[in-house]
Amino acid sequence: MCINKKYNILILVAFACIAIFSIVFLFLTSNNLSIQNYNTELEFNGDNAYNYVQDQLDIGFRIPGTEERKESAQYFISKFLEIDSNFTYIIHNFTVYTTECQNILFKANEEYDNVIILGAHYDSRAKATRDPISENRSKPVPGANDGASGAAVLIELARVLYGQKDNLSSEIWFLFFDAEDQGGNGILGWDWIEGSEQFVNDLDDFYDSATENIESMILLDMVGGTNLQFINEQYSTSSLLEELFAIGRNLGYTNEFPSNPVSRSIIDDHIGFLDLGIPSADLIINFWDNPSWPYHHTTEDDISHISNYSLEVTGRTIEQFVYNNYITDTNYNYQGNRPWDVDMSIPDMQIIILLGLIFGFAGVAIIITLSIKKFVKKKEVNV
Ligand code: 1BN
Ligand code: ZN
């Protein structure tokens, strides 16, 4: 082969390598979803949700195995029956060791075979293991944010979305988990997320997987704290969480859905659903290092650190999400990510990154080698 032809082929190979590197780079960095929300008046009311938080606190500590935990389950049932006395609900009984626990599932729009799950845990933690005062660490957590806030938003969402159910093309589950929050010595020997794991194990008892499809699961955990700032929760399906952030920001909630959110991986009630391949996202505050809300697992997780505005921001973002994706108005120009494919596993991602880097380096190396060769040759000719 003549030198010129060889040279051209190498240049082509170099550019191909750089192109592959660029595609991988763009693929990894392209997460700016622009959304035009469905234009409608949102009805979710933060004051109502705040009252539902207070109602749960008035019941007492909702620790698994206590009368108060049972009473709070009855409270949810009474609130849903206020919305419609025929609201479908199923109590999922299970035990952790010998303690009797209950997840509560409410279903709206059951005639549809595509399902969206809105979930929250409602148990409160038995011990305030992160309290700054050591005597308090054996006391229970009031769980105003960690437990009651998510459950309160679900009740208000049920009221609002039930009113719109004839305009929505999806079945909606409102799912209250027991026994989420007792890991790390909350109750000795218990793990985190016991309730949702047992629900997922029994999932086939609640729907017909041959004819019905669970399209997504959105978890609300600690969504009512003052100074709300959601994190980029790393187990969550990125296209789903990204869409929720885009919707929230579009509604003007740019402090709550920051453009550069803190990234953390949280073991929470969405994990079991992700393990089944159901796209799932956890809306949760920044509660760990340098937290925007510093009362997590302390006795100060009480009503004084709850904001009706934070509850409203969360509720309205979910309300808007449901309209964007399921409104039957055909004039709306949908711009979301549905269907939200679950993310690739971490090893898959690592292989892609590695291949991208290899191709990138190979391309640059080829170009540098050719340039040096050309330069040397030119010099030789000149000599
Ligand atoms: C979330 C809210 N979690 C508990 N309350 C999950 C969690 C698991 C938090 C491990 C910290 C550590
Ligand atoms: Zn907790």
C-alpha cells in the first residue's frame, strides 16, 4: 500500500476513535431535559397536607408493633373513605420476627392496565439514634418529616388526583409502607425497608402481571422539612428522577430542585421495585453530610421543622407529573421521558466509560504519532 493511502486510513481511524469518544461523552453528560408542563391550575394544598402531618403526630409515635402504628393505618383508611366511601384498599399483613405489621394499598382508576405507584413509609423510628444529646438517643423520633410528611402528601394527592381521575389514563396506587425505618438499631435486629421488601415479594397478590404493567414507582421520603432541597438519589432511575426535577424547576421550585443537587445513594423503599425492573425514583431531602435539614433521626424531627410550602412543592410537582404523563387531553405536546427505562447497572456503565476513554486516547495517540512522523519526514526532505 502506498504511504499516502496508509496515512489517509490512519487519519480516518483517528477521527473514528475521537467520534466514538465524543458520543460516549455526550451520552454520559446529556441530562438536560426541557419540559413544557401541561397547562392547568394545580390544586394540591400544602395547608391540608400540613394538617395531615399534625394528625399523625397527634396519634403518637407510630412504631411497628404499637397501637399507635395500627391507629395511623386506620387514619389513612378513614381519610381515603372520606374521598370516596368505595375507595378500593387492601391491607397487606406481614410479620417481622413476631411483630405484626401492615402495608396499606389504595387503588384508583382500576380499569386501566398501566399502573403508577406513589409510595411513602408511615412508621416512625423507635430510637433517635442520631440525636446530638446522648440521653435522647434511646427516645423515639416524632417522625414529622421522616414518615408523616410523605404519608400526608399521599393523602392530599389522592384527594386531588381522584377529582381528576376521569381525565387520567392510568391506574394510580397510593401505597403506605410500614417498617421502613427501624434499621441501624432502631429496633434491635431489624433491617431497613422491611415493609416494602415484603410487599414486593408478594406483589403478584396485588395485580395481574400478565395483563397489567407497573410503569413507575415514585417514593416520597422526608418531603416536608423546612429548607427543602432534594438530592440526586443514585439508585433512582435517572430518566424518571430527571423528569421530576425538570417539572419541579419548571414550576419555579428551583431551590427545592437545585440544578446541581447533592448526589447520594439511599437504601429506601424504592429498592425492591428497582430490583424487579420497575423504573423508580426516591424524592428525598439532603439529610446526611452537611444537611439542609439536620433533624434526621433526632427528637427534633417534629412539627416545628415542617413547612407547608415544602409539602406543597412536593405535592404539586407530583400532581403535574401525573397530568403531563397521563392527561387524556390530546392537544398537549408531551415532552417527558416515558417509558422510563431502568438504568444500566454500574458495571455496564464502567465498561462504556472505559471503552470511551480507550477510543479517545487511541485517536489522540494516532494523530500525535502521525504528526510527529510527518514532521520528521519533512525535516528529512529539507535536509
Ligand atoms: C431514609 C429515611 N432512611 C431512613 N429514614 C433510609 C436510610 C438508610 C437512611 C440507611 C440512612 C441510612
Ligand atoms: Zn428514617
